Amino acid sequence: MKGNEAIAEAAIRANCRHFFGYPITPQTEISAYMAKRMPKIGGTFLQAESEVAAINMVYGAAGAGVRAMTSSSSPGISLKAEGLSYIAGADLPCVVVNIVRAGPGLGGIQPAQSDYFQAVKGGGHGDYKMIVLAPSSIQETVDSTFDAFDLADKYRMPVMILGDGMLGQMMEPISFPDSADRPTYDKDWATTGTKNKRRANVINSLYIQPEELEQVIWAREEKYREIEKTEVKYESEGLGDADVVVVAYGTTARVVKAAVKAAADEGIKVGLIRPVTLWPFPSEIIAKTAKNVKAMLSVEMSTGQMVEDIRLAANGACPVAFYGRTGGVIPTPDGILEQIRRMVI
Amino acid sequence: MEIVFQRPKALADVPFHYCSGCSHGIVHRLVAEVIDELDIAGDTIGVAPVGCSVFAYNYFNVDMQQAAHGRAPAVATGVKRANPDNIVFTYQGDGDLAAIGTAETVHAAARGENITVIFINNAIYGMTGGQMAPTTLVGQVTQTSPYGRKIEAQGYPIRMSEMLATLEGPSFIKRCSVDSVKNINDTKNAIKKAFQNQMDKKGFSMVEILSTCPTNWGLSPVESLGWLRENMIPHYPLGVYKDIDGGEKV
């Protein structure tokens, strides 16, 4: 199945029945799939008048207690930033897919990872976080979609699936997890109508008194600290005796794996850390690894964004180099191998 | 003793923050009376805007969502699509509905989204201290049109009811005013019809209500009512602009 369609089908199987979108390359297949499937299963597919409207429809539906989702690509996510901030500020669960393309501006439609900062550092205004999942295969994309809805409901916050044009368009065989095994979440805070039986529920992010707002924000930070402790996911290989460890996620990690294997064949002791959650970031394993290696290398389809978080985690314990291609260019195994070789000279 | 007048149940027992002579209090009460009379409080979800009525979520005794500036119709769409049996209304001012949220307003109307929109038109931005609104009249002095709104610099005010009435989606669009007892009663009837239409699944309804903002107009409450009659009503004629039930139009 194509990556984009796999995300859409996984969302439906994870009991999402409300999808609001707006066309943009290279994620349009998600909307097209939803448009076809949702009416047949009693769900809602709505093509909004803008990305701004789509994310606000998600806000309304999520606030009303249903699993809601939108998807877009980089320029569209910039437009959704306002809504994401409000969703985070109102503690609403939702899933947002960003099939990243090259930027800035209209950029290009080829794969990129240049929205890392926007995804993990905010994008919208205010003190908030999103859980950011960065799958690197179609199967992992499916699993991430199920996880995204569960994490969103569990922590009442937006969860982003950060893919790229390559993952969205690529085809791989997949199997779908059974949604019956997943937990369910009580949403007694949702605006479903009081039925004259309870006090009115309010979905809101406005607190006029600074002390009150500060308290709300710090309480949310506590939730974020808990997530950093419990929800970090990464894959690693060859860390035991590595001289050099490469860090990469998503599509880039697939290319890096080929380069790491080629380097190993040349006798270079090289390992890999592949963050699956970009926030929470696998800082702990990076900090630990940095103490035992000669150097680390961040490979990204950007001019260097995740590398800053790696350096923060490494905290000077080893040099952290960067290699990247950007603008829609995918790094090659040879290009990465060349970098790895340079680091062990 | 017989009770002849009391606070509607759908209105929370808290003091409004609105200025003296502001129309929001009247319109809040009308909406709450309609919710009571239609006995829909338990199924109603209101969407509050950004603007003076942002705190509407504290004032209506029903489930509420607060929306980003201008996005109330999109938020209401999400709420309605999630639970179509609920009654969903937005309460928005002119800056919210006719400037920053124009696209959301037009497209919710065009879709015939089955929601009720209460539109307060007082020709000024109230919350931020009296700036020019999309509905500010030509010549009207505001903080950001200190020499009066000039056509060559700021263009013309938008008549939303007329504009939306050109669409096929809306079921009912009426412009009312709360400047007199007669017009207040008329406004209440229009609000009631706008909610009833939604209950009858007729689609998008909007009631535009010409309102006063004495504080930012720099007039007393009584002078404001006169200013509304003399200046706003001629530019924004009252009446029905769309009614799929065949009511008489302007």
C-alpha cells in the first residue's frame, strides 16, 4: 500500500471518523482516500476552504469528543500553526499529518525534513509541545497512526506524524494492528451537550489572570515531563563498540542504514540511532552514547535542525558533525559513507 | 407569588463584563430566552469568538467552545459534524465574522452548514479599543480611521447579510436591531427562527444584529441608539434577506 493511503486506512481502523483536509502535494492521497471511504462508513470527510479552517474544524470536532484528524504538507502546516497552538492550549487530542516537502515558502514538492524545528519546537505561539512521530517505513507509518490517536487521547494533546514525500508516495506490504486491543478513553470534558445532567463543559485556552495561566502552563509542562520519561521511542544498532554513531530519522534513516552497512564492510566501527519520536527526543541514549564514541553525525534532509538537539543531548561529550541535503534532494548512501570515512581519519 | 420576570436558565448567574449601554447584554439574554423556550439547553453547544464577547463561554449555561479569531464557523462545523443531533451556534462580532473570518463565514454558509450564527454588527472593534471594522461606515471616526473612513484609502463597509443571501446554502438570513423594544422583540423572533431552522435541519441561519458600542463610539448609551438609527440603519437596512420558507424579503 502507498504510504499516504496506509495512513488514511490506519486512521479509519483506529476509529477516526472525522477528517478535515485541504489539497496539497504530496499528501493529497490521504484526503482522496478519506473522501472515498468516510461516506461509506458513516464518517465525515470535509474538504475545508483553507488549512486554517480545516484545523479549526478539527478543534471543534476534537472538543466535541470524537477522534479527529487533518493532514497537510509544509506550507499548509504553517497555516495550521494557529490552530495547533489553540488545540494545545485547550488540551484537545487530535492527529495531524505533515508529509514534509521542501521549503521555505512554496519551496518544492520533493521530500524534505526541513520542518523539524516547526514540528518539535512549536510552530504556533506559546509554551506548548506536540508529540512528533517520525516513521521510516510504511508499516511503521501504520503503527504510528494507531499510536498517534492513543497518545493524543491519553495525554489530551496534538500528535503529529512527520513523514515526507518519499514515505507518502512509497509502496510496501503492510498489516494492520487490531483496534480491538487498544485502550478507550473517557472524554467527560467534551462538549457533547449537558443533557441537563451536569455542569457545562468549556473548551478554552484563554486565562486573563497571569497567575492562573501560569499554573495551567506549568501543569501542562508536568505532563510533558512525564511524556519525556515514558514515551521516547528509538531504534539503535551497533552502539556497543562504535567509534562513530550516525543519527537520522524517517526516509533519511533508510539511506543511512545502507551507508552504515557499507562502512561496516570497510571495517569502520559505526552505529546508528534512529529517533522514532522526535519529541520526546531520545536525549538519554544520545547523552550516554556520546560519552563512549569518538564522534556523532547527524544526517538530515535539511540544513541542520535535529543536529542542535543532538548537540544539546551530547553536551560536549563528543563532537557532533552534520551532513545534509536539502531542497528536495535525498542524500545518497555514497555521500553519507564519504562523511563517515572522514570522521574516522 | 407569581414570578413575572427572571434570568433565563440558559444564562449563567454571573455579572457581565460589558460596558453600560452595550448591546451584548440584550442579545445574550435573547439567545438564552430562545434556548429556554425551545428547551434545548442540554443539547446546545455555543462557540464564542475573539472580541468583546469572548467571555460568552462564561455567560451561557450550556457547553461552550472558545474559537480562534474568525474561526467560529469552522469550529462550529467540527462540533456539528461530530454530533449532528446537537444544536450549535456561534456568537460573533463584525471584526471576527466579516474581516479575519470572512472565508470561514462564507464557506459555512455556502455549505449550508446546519448551524446558527448570531452576528453582532456595531461597526467597530470593541475589545481592542475602537479600531475600524469591516462594517465601519464611510466617514466614521475610529482609532485607526482618525480622519473618518475614507473610500479611497479604506474602501467600503461590507454588507454581510446581502452578500451571504446571494448563496444557495443559507436557509435564513435576517438583519435586526436592538435599538427599541419593538426591534428587540423582532430580533428575538428571528433568533428563535434561526435555532428552529437548525432543529428542523434546514441548514445555515444567520441573524445580523445592529448593536451599539457607546464606549468606543464616544457617545452616551441613549445617544448611541440615536446614532445607530440615523447612521447604521440607512446603510444596513433591516429585514429578511433570505428565507427558504418564503418569508417576505427586503
